[in-house]
Amino acid sequence: MVLARPKILSEADGDCVGIERIHGRSPVLLVCEHASNALPALFGDLGLPSEALSTHIAWDPGALAVARILSEALDATLVYQRFSRLIYDCNRPPSSPGAMPETSEIYDIPGNRDLSPEERLARTDALYVPFHDAIRGLIRDRRARGQDSIIVTMHSFTPVYHGRERAVELGILHDEDSRLADRMLRAAAEAPLYRTERNEPYGPEDGVTHTLILHGLSNGLRNVMIEVRNDLIANDIGQGVMADYLKGLLQQSLDA
């Protein structure tokens, strides 16, 4: 049986994948899955109030801004998703309930309730597949021209989650391959500007390492996921300071 797939993105919505510095010379390949809180026109507001759509449930505030500064500083290619994680969370496989969540923290998401198999497949085809195909294509092209790829995904997290304050400021996350994370954590311990912890505030057991597994572990590439507390990158100054610090951690770790 072939499932009918409703069209998700209009011509006005544009492509779901953003790529910057496609010919960047750095081995670092930056990925930002939760870069935007934009919703395709088809979905309206998903039944959510505007204030909810500005919060971390819809995107990772500040993550794309920091990734762009890093991209320029390192001359690194950057790939990002142009639509909200509420439509499809590209750091989750299609089988995960979190890929198209019906609830997120304190919010119910009416527009994601009781999705049919056809609707889920349409979102997967429109957002998840082209996003990860783009990353695969970049890795393939870089390999063909003899350029290494090191996968670095950029995220941010809320300082208060379900009413609990989070003391951690910077998380260095990894799955089974901890080579790059280990070096970054050692470098952070030598220059402790932020409270930095391993696999916090999330870890592999929370299902957050999908992109690392898909493109890093499966290809034998070094990889790391960076989580920044979003109150630290809420403005240009904070974003610049954080990007400069992360640049130092990455450069020191890669040189090692």
C-alpha cells in the first residue's frame, strides 16, 4: 500500500535546509537541527500561543547565532534546519515519539495530536530526509576531495526545566565515540570560563545523539554535541563570547 503524502512546504516557504560556507576549509562540519522557530504556512500556529512559539519548545534560542559566528571564525561549513522542531525534530529518527511531539514540557501541541501515518510520513519526507541527505552529501563531497569531516552539532537549553533550575552552563555530549568530547572537556577544565559537564543536561539515554550516530559514528568520524544554556547567549555579546570560547576549545582539541 502506497501512502498519500500531503504537500508540506509551499513555494513561499522555501527549502528546509540552509547551508552556509559550503566550501569552508575547516574539517569541522557544523550542524544546527533546532535553528529556527518558523512554521510552514500550512500549519498556522499549531494551536499554540505566540509566547510558546518563542520558547525553547519550538527551537534552540541563540544556537544558530553562535554556530554562524563559529562558522565564520573557523571557515567551517554550516548546515541548519529552517523550520521548527515542533513540525519535525531532525535530531530524532522517524520512529521516535519526540520527532513530532504531542507535548513539550508544559505545553500540549494541538497541531501534532493524533497524526495519521500519512501525515507523519509527509513531515518526514519534507523535513527530515532532505536535511540529513544534505549532510550525507556534504560528507561525501568532502571525502571525494580529500577533506576530513568532524561533526559538531550546536544546541541550547533552557535554564529552568519543569520548574527546576539547571546549574550547568555548557554541556559537551557524546555517544559511544568520546574522542573529541574528552579533549574538549580537558581543554575546558584548563580554562573554566563556564560550568561545563559531560552529557548534561541530556545524554545518550535521552535519545539526543541521533545526528551524531547517523553521521559521525556510522562513518567513523569524530563528533560532538554542544549544549549551551540559552540565557548565556541571549544577546550579541553573549553569543560572541561563547563562540570565541568554543572556538578555542575546538581548536585546542583538534590540534591535540
